[in-house]
Amino acid sequence: MIATLFLWLASALAADLHLVVDSPRLVVGQSVNLNLQLVGATASGVPDVPASSGLKLAFAGQSQQMVSVNFKTTRTVTYSYSLTALQEGRFTVGPVRMQVGGQELVADAVTIEVSGRAAPMRADLDVVGTLSDPAPYVGEVVTWVMRFRSKAEVAGLSWNPPDFDGFLQEKSVEVGQTSSTVESDGAAWQLQEVTVPLIASGVGAHTISPALITVSVPDAGRPRRDRMGFGFQPTRQERLTTAAVEVNIRPLPTTGRPADYSGLVGSFKLQARANPGPVKVGDSISVDVVLSGDGSLSGAKLPAAPADASYRVYDDAPQIQSRLGPDGFVSTAIFKRAIVPSAEGRLTIPPIALSVFDPEAGAYVTLESEPIALDVAPGDGGGALTSYAGGGDQRAEVASTGSDILPASAEAAIGDDRPQSALPGALALAALPALALVGQSLQSLRGRRAADPARRLRERLAALPAEPSARLAALEDLTREAAALRLGRPAPGLDAEAIAPLGEAAARLYTDLLAARYGGGQIDDLERRVRAFVEETR
Amino acid sequence: MIALLLGAALAASPAEAYAEGIAADRAGELPAAEGHFRAALEAGGVDADVYLGLGNVLYRQGQRPAAITAYVRGLWLDPSHPDLRANLDHSLSQTADRIEPPAPDPGPFFWAGVGSPRLQVWAAGLLAGLGLLRVGVRRHRGQRALDGAGLVPFFASLLLAVGVGAMSAGRPPVVVGLTEVSVRSAPTPGSVEVFVLHAGAVVAVEEEAGGQTLVVLPDGRKGWLMNSALMSADPGAPFPAVEAGG
């Protein structure tokens, strides 16, 4: 218990809290990182960092780092914020107080000096930020335009966008950037414009903070460097800011709001056109419904067909295209609507009515397309669709069956799926032909061994009869057959003359054998000579 | 429960135990179904479908880490099983840690990861057998036994066998079974906590020592944690017992 208390005290004593800002001197519109570092402890939640009214803080994330030095590990939790200077003056961030393990940690306040809008050091640079409508209705699309003019040649232009408080950026189109040259005061100015489409989202007063522009301009006050024959014009960084823009976002009026209000805000046009051509009952005809205007069309839907319509309607997801033109933001949605007539004769598709809020008129308006008339011929079946069950889209969402996992199959063949379990069978599969091959080889070997006449002669030589006359007869037969084998001739037809080509020794052996057998000649070394003759036979 | 498990264990064959598990599952008797699927495994039915059935039963009983373990084991046996993959992905989407589970790594033998390793072993044996059969036929006809074309089935068989061998040599991952577990810098008491894993996280194993396992996250972070906090995804190992609701 005491040890635990000691450890707790030690950890609490080691804990520390710091506020660290990248730069304490800012210009209006500039944003820098501000980090709150909690060393040697952890805490839940995001700490509240107080800041003066001329600054704006936005939490950007949290990270954690473990550092081990001399077997002692220290954990540092860093809470990151984006600090933006909104107005000129001297401001403070903090102090920050956190309760960690029953102890209050305090991070000292930091002072931020914000200088006024950075007036260009040169009269040939200028930047302006404007909003197309400083009092938009909520949901209305407006554009914030930054115009940067320079008479001098500039390079490395970069900009920090302002904080569009109260607005969401319209994502259907990229931020527009253009470059051009304009004449003003008898001089040519390079003009660069950045256009950001925004959707007003928060009713009430808001401030769009200044944007900060950084460019490199030639520094005429410093001499050109002239080394190695090259002349480089020294440059200097200029930082300029736009003015903050005060905005009042108005709510949509509640009076006069139609029950079928679509939620769209903008000045729109609605057109419907059917692809010409004959149509039969049951066939589909495509109708293109085009909705275009200066408002956001994200999530736009067409109203459903009347319930008593004598046709069915199937809508595809609309194709939405947006662009930033000279007049600002323009968006177009093309709805592909398939219409399937269910009765022959004259079919008039009534106008499509869409209720929107028009900011220019300050009122709700109902857009209507032109009606479409069709002559419907009988279908291939000769008449009206018998399966027709009313208008509108009859389809429903895919219903959940209540089980979110795929079931196991009752028909699965169960075995042992481990690869080693298949090894015996696979080896057997390979071994069967291998065994057959071995058998085939053995059989072939046996066949060769059985057909080898020289081998048979040697086997007979090893089993000669003991009785002298029979032994002598066997020796003669063996000699004759060995000679026949060597000569490649049948043995019965051989005589001394026929054996002569085998050499003098063979001929004398044969003569001596005949003499011994029929004339009582000596047989002492005959058996040895016959054995040698047979052994040499292949 | 003991009677159920005992009864399931007395099932005659893995196929029968599996069929009984499916029937019990469809009847909503989840503990009985779990017992039958476990019995199928113990009877030698180390099969991807058995692990699918067991994982589903565990999932429906709320035992998500054990269900994930079963799915990972099944996929280790058959990486191309689509239902196992779908159920594993769905189960992992409910876990706290966004970690991609490690898959069997065939290394350069990429084809080994396509189908069931067991089928590939059979295919290797069949190819070798066909190659030998061809040799025999050519010898019988008095032709040269082994020509260039005759080497193809042996080569293919060898590639399949080596690929399966490379797959099988990989160490199966582990699944965190506890709600939250600290992963430490060393398997010693003085080590520091480097990160925290939560139930159902599937992580690769690099080393085991002294009752602790060194695990590796996909981003390269490593740390040690107690074996008792983990469930092995080795499909051949006995399936760990789990407590209800765990």
C-alpha cells in the first residue's frame, strides 16, 4: 500500500503540462500549430484551452509518444490545435488547467502578438477577398473569391485558406483557380483568382477569417549576385492578407413554405423531355428531367408519380455536374426517368412540380416542367397490362433476414483439411504408377536374365555330371554350344572346320574333346580348357 | 452441458458429428451445436466447414473472439473459402482494433494461396502419378522413357508440393480473447506498456517464450503479452474452451 502510494506520488510529481506555440508573432489571418503537452501522465477527453477573442482555436488531433532513457520510460500526450489570428492586438492563450490523478496541472499562458493586415511593402501588389453574398440564406451556395494582383513578377505563390465559419465547402466542384492579365492605370497586372464555392450552413452572424498569401518578389534594394557569370536577382518574401468578412446567414422563412418543399435553395430551372418514338403498352420510354441552377443539388430527388397514374415510373440516380463559371456556381442534375404506360391511347404525363426556395425572390417557388403527351399503341399482348397495380415505384428496400452471418452448409464433405492429412493418399497416388514401373523393370530384367544363353551355359558348367563319360559328353556339348553362340550359328551343324574361325585354341579344344570321347585321348586339362572357353563366351 | 459434450464426443465420425451440429444449430440449440462441432474436430474432422459451423454458433452466443478464432482457423485450412472470409470480415468489423488479420504467406509460391492446401497436395500426387504413368507407357512402347514433355508433370508436382510446404511452415496467428490487454515492451515485470489490444484482434506471432508471446501488428509494432490472453489460430490445436458470453 505504501509502495503504491509512493509510486502514485512519484508519477504525480513527475507529471507536467506545457503550452507550445510554433510562433508567438502572427499577422491577421495567419494560422500556426499550438500544442498542449502532457508529460508523464494520461487524461481522458480533450482539454479546454481558453483563448482571447482575437484568436480562434480548433482542435486538430491527439498523439502519444513513449520515450525511454536509461531504462526510464516517459509518456507524452500531445493535444494539437490550429491557432488562427483574427484581429490585430496582443492576446493570450491559456493558462490551461487539467486534473490528473487528483492533482491539478497548470500550463502557463502564452502571449500572441498579432500585427495588422500585412500591408504590402510595395504598391505593385494587392489582394482582396470577397463573398458573393454577405447575407445568404441557409442552404444557399455563395462563392468566396480571392483576387491577387501584381505588377511585378512574382513566384512561389501560396495561400492559407481562411476559416469559413458558418459554411461548408460545396464538394461537387473543385476550387477554381485562374490566371489572367488585366490593364489598370495604364499598366499590365497579373491577376490570379481563387474561387471557393460554399454552402451557408449555420444561421446567424459569422466571420470569415482573413486568408494569408505568401509570395516571393524581386528585391530591388539588394544587388544582383554575379558569380560564375550568372546574375541572380535576390528575392524577398511578401505576406499579404485579405480582410475578414462579416456574414449574417439568414434562416429560411417559415411562412409560405409548401408541404412538399424539396429542401433545395437556389434559382433553378426544370425541364423534361421525352425521347421521341412510338411506344406500346408495357414498353418503357425514357424521359430526361433536367434541373439546373445556382444552388446545391446534392441529394436532390424528383417527386413521385401520382398514385392514380396510368403508367409506372422508374428513376435512376441523377447525374450531377457542377462548375464554376463567370457568374459563379452552376449545378445541373439529369434524372433518367423510365415511364411504362399501362393503357393504350393518348397518355399525358402531367408536369413535374418541384418546390424550391429562391433566394433572389426571397420566397418559395414551384417549378413545373412541360407536360408530355404520348400516343400509346397496344402492347404485344394486344391490350392493357393485366398486372398493373397502381402508379409509382412499387419496389422496396432489401429486407434483412435477421441473420448477419453466412450459414454453414449441410452438404459439406467433412474430412481433414490439413495438408499433411492428404499426404499419404497423394503419395499412394504417385506410388501406384511407380510400383507398376518397378514391376515392369523387374519383369524386363528377369526376361533378359532368362534369355541369356551364355549365362545358361555357365549354369550348366557348374552342374556337370560326375560319371566320366557323361561328364565328357556334357563338356563336348557345352563347347559346341559356346562355339555356336560365338559364331552365331546353330550348334548341331558345327564341326572342326566350322569352329576354325574361332582360333587355333578353340579348334584344338574341339579336336581334343572328340579324341578323348571317341578315341580314348587324355582329358586331364580338358575340363579346365572347356571352362575357360565357356567363361569367355558372351 | 457436460452431458451434451459427452454425447457429442461419442458421435461415430466427423461427418456425423458435423451433421448433428448443423441440425442442432438450425433448431436453435446453440450449446448442443457447439458440442457437436467440437466433437467433429476432436474426431479428426479438422475441416474448414466445421470451423465455419463452430464459428457461427459461437458468434450467435456472443463469443466473438472465439468465433473469430474459428473463422481464422478455417481460413488457414482453406484460404479461398468465401463464407469464412465474409463471416470473418463481418465479425472483425465489430471489434475495437482495426487490424487486418494475417493470412498464410506462401512467399514466392503465390499459387499456393489460391486453393485449399489439401487439394494441392492431392494434385501434386496426381501429377507425379501421371508423370510416372507416362514413363511406364513410353517404356512399354520401347520409346525413350523421359523426354522434355515428360518432365512437366513432375515439375508442376514439385512446385505444388513446395508451395504447400511454404504455406504450412508459416506460424498461425493468435486472437486476443480478453476485453482489453496491455502489450508490453518485454516479457518481464519491469517492461512498459507499448500499446493496447482489444478482444477479437487477430495478430501475427513472431516468438514465444516463458508463457508469453511476441506479437506483431501490420504496421510493424511489436510487443509481448501473456499466452492466457490469447487463443491460437492453429487449426490442428485443440479448440480452446470459452465461457458463455465471452
